[in-house]
Amino acid sequence: KTHIVWLRADLRLHDNPALYAACQDPQARVIALYIATPGQWQQHDVSGRQLEFIRDGLKLLSEELSALRIPLLYASADSFTDSVSCLTTLCIKHQATQLFYNYQYELNEQRRDRLAEQQLSASGIICEGFHDGTLLPPGSVLTGKGTMYNVYTPFSKALLKVLNTELPECYPSPAVREYPADLAGDEIPCLSPDSQQYDRKLFPPGHRAALQRLRSFSQDKIRDYHRLRDFPEQPATSGLSPYLTTGQISARQCLRRIVHDHPRALSGGDEGSWLNEIFWREFYRHLLVAYPQLCRHQPFTDWTRNIRWQQNDVQFTAWQQGSTGFPIVDAAMRQLQETGWMHNRLRMIVASFLVKDLLIDWRQGERYFMSQLLDGDLAANNGGWQWAASTGTDAAPYFRIFNPRLQGERFDPQGDFIRRWLPELAGIPGKAIHDPHEWAKKNRVTLAYPLPIVDHKQARQTTLQAFETARKGG
Ligand code: FAD
């Protein structure tokens, strides 16, 4: 018997349902397999840095699997369809009897898996898929009418009710194989043509580093999370998103660790506010399965299709490069460009700025984020963008528009975050940094910093008008 484990967004030994199941039969030879799909990744705008992070995670995993006498094979195909042919060929070559994999819930990924099941079944290979990537299987948290919740709060309450009854299982790491496959693992080559680097000190790769980060977050930081989470200069959040996205840690492991360390986390304890974020992640993933149009660049709220977005390449480039003349927006965009990560509050601010101040289509921002983010994830990114653009599930009305300057004053009061990322403003003291040109005028200084590219008040009016017209039918 030969069992092949097809790894995708589940690069870990612990709590990996497919790997665990493949190792249940002590007689079976177990082989792990990873198939790169550069063409598909390009189509999905996966960032070079995320691919580099995946590669590093794979290299570490390969060593660990090899210590368990499980070789990790590597192959490359272009598209998902090609990856299925490649998978079939390899399964036949290695005389696989069974394929194990964890589901992925995005539309193209689901199609790929159906195709793989068809082709392998035709060759007499049994396919077994497992739920992973969420706390509970999508489609299992439903309203009384049996439909998916359209709003977060009732979804999270229903989810909490289930979790308070029973926590989802975490699977242990498999043991050393008695019957090793007589194969050596492959080298893991570079996965991306434009090898964009990421900061390995900030995000050390591998599932062990992820578990370590979770442990220390749970012990040291989670208590203050609810108080400090909105201030980008504070290192108050977990920084686990790249690991969760690439499956170097599971949401179930996060939940279990927090509940273990803080037994009141699911019943009103302050630590619950962090779990709430894990629930947002869960919500957007369940939503994607219930509404597959979200994977096809469609808005959740139908009438917002009528919005006439502005095509303005100059302003879009200024936003990308962090030269809009709005300090908090520019500092955030530079943080993204340099590290591939951005604080959640800042993601909301810059997304709101692109959509509500520049009236640029949220899909342009969504795409750019994917191409830069280390944690780029279709469900969370799409959810975040549609939230900011008021085209999504959010209950907040479209006329709630962030004022970028006030957001800066509120969440970076002394301007420390801005000063860190915009060296050209480093000489401006304290709060004055939020209106740098006013300060420069008073102090008769010339700044090497652009003037604001829009007038916020005016932009707000234009946007309200555009949304109002769209709501009336365009
Ligand atoms: P923590 O505050 O420690 O949160 C813990 C975990 O909860 C995160 O790692 C993440 O998995 C999840 N989470 C937190 N906030 C959210 C949220 N609002 N929606 C969904 N999940 C959440 N997150 C991504 O993982 N990938 C993305 O591509 C992504 N794009 C976004 C785009 C926009 C416009 C916005 C507003 C948010 C986006 N988010 C995305 C959500 C959020 O900003 C990040 O998950 C968070 O900043 C990651 O930092 P952290 O791990 O320190 O978070």
C-alpha cells in the first residue's frame, strides 16, 4: 500500500488531518507531495514573498518529514489543471493506492480537487479529503433557515455556541514510519520568478516558529490585545497571519492554545477579543463557500455593481507608492511595500482612502494587496476590501467614510508610526506630523513631501454622490 499526501495550504506536521490519516495504517508507505503551479499563482496574484515564505516552510517540513521517513516530493506544473495531470502521473508512477488531502475552499481550488478525484478514481486510486483551514467545516454554522449568515455578529454567536459545546479536535504529529518509502525527498527550488524577499527575522518560517509565536502571544500579549490592538506602533497583535494563510499553523491550534491558557476566553474573558479575529477569518471563509461569486470579483451587495469608479492611474500609483500627501496612508503603504505586512487598522484606513477618497474600484486595491502581502488570502482580503468599500456584508452604511487625518490622530497620536516609515517627516515633532504642510508653513520649512492629492471634504461629497446614484439604479 502506498499513501500519497498532497500538501497545499497545510504545511505542518501537527494537526494536519490528511497527513495524520495517511499515517494511520502502519503498513503503508507514505509519500508527501507538493506541486507548484506558477501560472495559476500568477493569475491569483500571489506575491513573490508569500512564495518565498512557502518555500522556506516546505524546506523545513521536508527535513521533519524525512526524520519520520516520509519523503517530500516536489513537482511543478503551470495551472491547476496541469497539476492534476502531474498528480495522476506521479500517483501511477509510485503505485499509489490512496490519496489524502485537506480541502481548500476557493472556487478554482475546489474545481481542481473535483477533477483530481475524477481522474484518480478512474485509475482505481481512492481519494480522501479532509476539512481543514477553518475551525468548523464551511456550511456547518447556519441560520435557523439553514442558510449562511450574511452578517458577522449572529454568525459569531452561533459559532461560539457550537465551540462552547465542543472544541474541534487537533491531530497529533505522526510517528516515525516502520516501512519507509525507498525514495529520497526532492530539493525545493525557488517558487517564484521574481524572488521578492521577506524579513525572516520578523517572520521566521516554519510551523515550529508559528507554534512558538502562538505560545508567547498567548502568555505575554493576549491580555492587552483588546486595549492596544488598534495602535499600529504597538507590537500588540500576534503576527500569525502569514502562518495561518499558508497553513504553517491551524486555526484549531490557535483556539485550543488560547482556551487551554485562558479558560474564560470563550465565555466573556478579555482574551476572547483575539478569538473574535479568528472568527472573522472563519466568517469570511464560510462566506466564500456559500457565495462563490466572491471568488469571481463580484461584490456581495448587488446594487454596488452600478458604482461608476474613477480610472485614475496617477492617483492609484501615488497610493501604491505611499505618496498621497496623507501621512498615515503613506506610512502604511510603505510598511506594506517593505515588509509585506500591514497592521489591520491601517489596512482599513488605506482601503477606505483608495475607495472613498479616490473613488477607485476596490478590486484594484484588492489585487495590489495580494501582489504584496505575505499573508495574502482570498477570503480575508476580499472580505476586508468589501468591508472598506461598503460593497460587502458589513452592516455599516456606505456614508460612513474615514477621515484619514483624524484616523492618524486617533490611532498614531504622537506620530511615532508615521515617523518610522516616512523619514522625510522625521523632523516634525509630536502631533504636528498629521498636518505636515501646516507645520512647514508655520516654521518656514520646505518639505520633500507631496501635497495631499485630494481634498478630503470634496472627495467625500463626490463619493457619496456616486454611491447614492448607484443605489438608485445607476
Ligand atoms: P491578529 O490581530 O493577531 O489576529 C489574529 C488572526 O485573526 C490573524 O492572523 C488573521 O488570521 C485573523 N484576522 C484578524 N483580523 C481579521 C479580519 N479582519 N478578517 C479576517 N481575518 C482576520 N488578513 C489576512 O490574513 N490576509 C489578507 O490578505 C488580508 N487582507 C486584508 C485586507 C483588508 C483591506 C483588511 C481591512 C484586512 C485584511 N486582513 C487580511 C485582515 C487583517 O488585517 C489581518 O489578518 C491582520 O492584520 C494580520 O495581523 P495579525 O496576524 O497580527 O492579526
